[in-house]
Amino acid sequence: MFLQDLRYAARTVVRNRAFTTVAVLCLAVGIGVNSTIFSVVNGVILRPYPYHDPDRIIVLDSANKRLDIQQGGISYADFKDLRDQSRTLVSVAAFGGRNLTISDSTSDPERYFGSMISWNLFDLLGTPPSIGRNFTPDDDRPGAEPVVLLSHEIWQRRYAGDPSIVGRAVSINTRPHTVVGVMPPRFAFPEISRLWVPLADYAESRPRDDRSLEIFARVKPGVTMDQADTDLQGIAARLATAYPDANRDWTVRVRALADWMLPDDVKLIVLTMMGAATLVLLIACANVANLLLARASVRHREIAIRAALGAGRWRIMRQLLTEATIIGLLSAPLGIVVAIVGLRLLDRSIPADSIPYFIHWSMDWQSIVYTIAISMVTGMVFGLVPALNAAHGNLQDSLKEGARGATGGRRAWMRNVLVVAEVSLALVLLVGASLFVRSFRNLQGANVGFDTAPLMTLRFYLAGEGYDPPDVKSRRVEDIIRRVEALPGVQAAFASNFVPLSGGGGGGEVVIEGRPQNDPAGRQPSISRITASPHLRQTLGLALVRGRDFTETEGNSKAFVALINQTMASRFWGEVDPIGRRFRLAGGTNTDWFTVIGVLADFRHFQGTDTNRVSPAAYVPYPHEPALNTGLTIRVGGDPARITQAVREQIRQSDPALPVFQMRTMEENRRRSFWQYGVFGWMFSIFGFIALALASVGVYGVLSYAVSQRTQEIGVRVALGAERRDVLRLIIGQGLKLAAVGVVVGLAGAFAVTPVIRTLLYNVTPTDPLSFAGVAAFLIGVATAASYIPARRALRVDPIVALRGE
């Protein structure tokens, strides 16, 4: 019986090639979009983490209620105490980020994101090297012979996959390290690291209040997270008593590995994308269901004859559902092609090293199985309404000649409901697209406080024993700036521990001379503290609001003078002139007071959704804290990209061993800081365009069918003297009624849904009136255009021919 239904359905689908082609194309787009985003969901959320028994791995954070810190790092000294005193953990490991420069005779020096790790970290994760060995306890102690683990990427690219690399010495930060192993392909723990060195040699000398490490732990079998949390909080309380200067008010919190690897904002982004893709698929289903309803009107006599010959309602429904399922399955291969193209476009839109290594998506077997399954389910969904309608038709009316409209009322009602659903879902998608596009445009046009066009930026890494004395770093930086500023076209340059709009810098709690140190809640105010060489103001083109700039002598020495921004001046001194006032970072000695000599106009250090306000900031001479990872910002007359090679050459002449990296224009830095919004914008725009096209086709199809069904009625109206504008008003009005109902339903749905994405927007509210009103008006306009073509066809009805048919 089933095979008979299948054969008949296949013949029907093949016989109606035009109908099948249109239906398959509509579904393939919806299925392909859905499969694309499912592949992302699978790669980000559903795929198991690449560690052994990840459910028993927990992450430890420091917390300080007084300082309003919920998830901070942990110091190396505290890590050792937690490791040694815990009764609920079987293994505790630590790691911290570190820039590492690799150099040897193979190629030029290269800087990589790297990590300092305790010897047992990869054992805890259950990820051994693919060749060689892991670190041992003897490797991870102060004074041990330096060793390093390489990523598979470096091994292949720099050393051509040479297995003899194990045991060879390579220079890491100008210090010889023995390569003991190579990690598996794609492995880049914690996110994008390429080199790993033992932790102890770097961290043993750090003070207890240097909370810069991440801690992973594996709980003992049968131990719950709550039990581990209680155990660790008890240890933290004992440490706070034993070391009050460093640990007062500090405790330890426990969270699951999944919360660390997949924050809530990432889940929200991915699920929002999946929701949008599902709406596109629903619109495609509604469109094909409408096509099937229209086609059912042509097949009503065939179905009635089959019923008269003994076919039951279930048999008729099964036959129609089989046909719909075949159409759905025929859409699957094309949907897979759409998904592959979508994933490639998504990959190209995301900057390199922006996605952690454990997140990757592809059209793998799981995504293919999902596509086939969703194709079958989709076929049943869009085929259900026509099947129910056909199965409940009136047999006698359907067999009567001329009873073409006997069941037209029910079918018309169903088609109208489907069109309303398409319009409302399309409106929700278009409103989301409008909000994301407006966020992206707001970020593009946001005033960062300086002109980005003439600026070039780069970083270089001052690592190695030769740069251990801070004054050596300062002299090298001074030499590089002198060389760069002498280049033709360069107007000014400054070095700093940060690059504007790209990250870096420091900060902490601040003490203002003559003011109470703590606020009523017991907290001390915080500022950003930027070290910068002379010419910061000239390079960025900042206005000097009050006071004076650094002199060359001050900027190149440890002079205790500072420039501050307007936000710091107004927050801490109000209407009082801050020039000559003093401040220091909390924890410094009483002599570490900086005197304010000038106030600079505010500018943004970073750009993103949290940049509606500028933080208080102080800029002190670079020699106070020469950075290993030093940024260089250069102002150029003309195109800043043209000086790229000349700047590299000057740095190479200053020190051939210095790796230069992240060389970009400031405008590129600015765009990279909000690339996510560009992705959201174009993705939702594509979804919205598809939804709009399908909804327009739906409105057009319903009205075209209505005109064909009302030919005689229109002919009678024209014969009785109806004007052309009356006929136009009749048909277009029908389309506008459907669109208006869809818009009202869609507006209600959008108002309910858009608050969920509030945190993903920038300078636009989730109920933005312009987006809602603009999209609603646009949809009404599109519905009017889609209604006009059937209306023009109605005007061509010849009343004589129409009445003769009657």
C-alpha cells in the first residue's frame, strides 16, 4: 500500500514539473538557512567539549563583594594553597595568557598568543600531545630547564611537520627552550594559544594579590559542585585570615565548565540566529502550503472521484502527505548546497582568531542528517493543511460540474491565514534586521573622540633577558619612535601599553589626595591608567582642554606627572581646577603621587556596546611601566597603509629580533571592534529579504488565485458599469487587508520578542519606533505592489467572455 502511494506520488510530482520546481526552490531556501544555523548551533552548543569527562571539570573564580567583583582571577600563591588543602578535588591546574616570541634560524621571529600552564593541566583535560610528551612536575618548578609545547599549526607551518623537532632547542622570548611535544591538530587551549610553557618559572615570584590566573579543577567521583564550593570557600576564609593584606574580603566561587566555555551572551546570539532561521523556514512552509491549497482546487474532482471509488479520508490524506514529503526530500540536496554556501560566507565574515578553537562548524554528517530530517518534517508540516482540507471536502459538491467554488470558501480562508502568518513572521525578521543594521550603522558613525583615518597601529614584543631592565625597554621604544617619526609623511607617533580601540592598558583603584579613600559602600574608585610616550595628544589629534602637555624630558622619564581626561577631572574634582592636584594608585607607596599637569579631551579606549560612557583615565610617562607588549600609533599625512614596509624596516634596524604584529590602520581596528554587528546585520537582512520575497509571493499568489476564481463576478461588475478604479480598489483592498492583519500580528510578536536581544544592540532600543513603523510601512508598500499585478489582470477581463462562461 505504501509503495503504491509512493509510486503515484512520484508520478504526480514529476508530471507537475513547474509546480514542483517552485515548491522545491522555496523550501530549499528555508531548509538551507535553517541547516546553516543548525551547523553553528551544533558547533557552539551541542557538540561535546573536547575533554575527558567534562562534567567533572569545574572552574574556580575569585570574588570580592566589597569591590563588586564576581568572576576574577586567582593568584599563583592562592592556587597552590587551594590545590594542597582541598578535600573535594582530585586535580587542580592553573594557566595564564602570555605573548611568546619564537625565533630560530628557520624563519623570522614570530609572536604568538601563548599560555603559561601548570604541568598537570593537559592531563586534567585528558589531551596528551600527538607526538613527544607532556610537561612533568620537574619541568614546572622555578629554575628548571626551559621547555615548550608547540601547536600542530606551528609544527606544520614553521617546521614542515619535521618529527625531529622534539628534543630540538628553539628560542622563546630570546631564551632557549627544548621542544618536548606537539599538541594535536586544532588544539589551541584555552582559545587561540599556539605555544605553552610551564607556569612556575614565570609565576613563583608574583605577589599573592596578583590575581591573573585561571584555575581548572576536577572534582572527586561523587562530589557535587555545592560540596566543592563549600570546601573551597572554607579554604578562602582561612587564607583571608592568614594573609589579610592580600586576601581580605576575597573568596572563591565555583562554576561549571560549560558556563566558562559558553557564556550566556554567546548562547543568546546563537539561539537568536536559530530563531530567525526557523522563522524563515516557517514562512517557506506557509508559502508551499498555499501553493498546495491552490493546486488542490484544481485536483478537487480527482480527489472526489477517488473518494467515490472507495478511498477513505485517511487514504487521501496519506497520499497527499506522501506527495508533500517527496517535495520536502527533493529540497534537501539543494538545501545542503545553500547551507554550505552560507557557512562559507559566515567564515569569511569573521576575523581570524576571533573564534575559540573548540568552536567550529561544518556541514558534517550530523548537519546532513538534520537537513534530511527537517526536510521530511517540513514536508509533513506544509502538506498537513491541504491534506486535511481535501479529506474533509464535500463529495457530491465536488462531483458537480461547475461546482468549482464549492469548497473555495474553506480553502480561501486557509490561504488567507497562511498569508497573514507569512507577513507577520516577515515583519518580525525585518524588525530584527533593522535593529541590527541600525546598531551597526551607529557603531560605524560613533564618535570615538579622534579621527581614525590618518592613523596606523602596530605592536611589538620586548621580550627576553636583554629587555628585563625597564629602562632598556624605554630606550628601545624611544629609539623606535625617533626612527619612525623621521620617515617621510609621518607627522607624529607615540608608544603605549595599549592601542586605541584595540585593547591593552591597565588601571586599578585610585586614591585622590585630600579626599576619603573609600565611598560609603567601602569601595575605592577606579581609573584606567595608560602609560604613553610623548606626542599622544598630537598623534590622536586631541584637544588640550586645560593645562599643558608632557615635555620631551618628562615623557621619556619617570617624572611623576600625568595627563587626565575630562571624565576623570569632572568626577574627582568637579568644578575645581584639577591642575596641580595629586593622585596615586591604591597600594602604592606614599611617594607615588602623580601631579596633574593637563586635561585632555575624552576619547574612547575601546568600542562596543559598553562604550556609551568614557571611563576616568590618567596618562603617565611610558617609563613608569614599559610594556612587553607595546603598541605604536602613527599619524600619517595621506594613506597610512603606505608606510607599512618603511615602519617595519625601521623597527628591524633598531632590533632585528623584535617581532612586529597586528599592523593595521586605526580604521581597521575600529571595524574589527564591532564585526559581530556587521554579521548580525547582514545575516538578519538576508533572512528578512528571503522572508519578504516569500511573503510577497504569497500575497501575489492568493490574489492571483482569487482573480481567477472571481472572473465571472468581475465580468458582471464591469458589465453593470463598474469603473476601473473600483475593480482596482476591490483587488488591492483585499491584499491590503491581509497585509494589515499580518502587520498588526507581526508588530505584537516583534514587541514581545525584541526585548530578548536588548544586550546585543547599540544605541537603539529594542522597541525602536523608527524600525517598527518603517518596516510596517515598507511591508504595506510591498503588499500593495504585489496586489497591483493581479488587479491589472482583473481589469483585462472581458465581460462578454465572462458572462458566456456563466
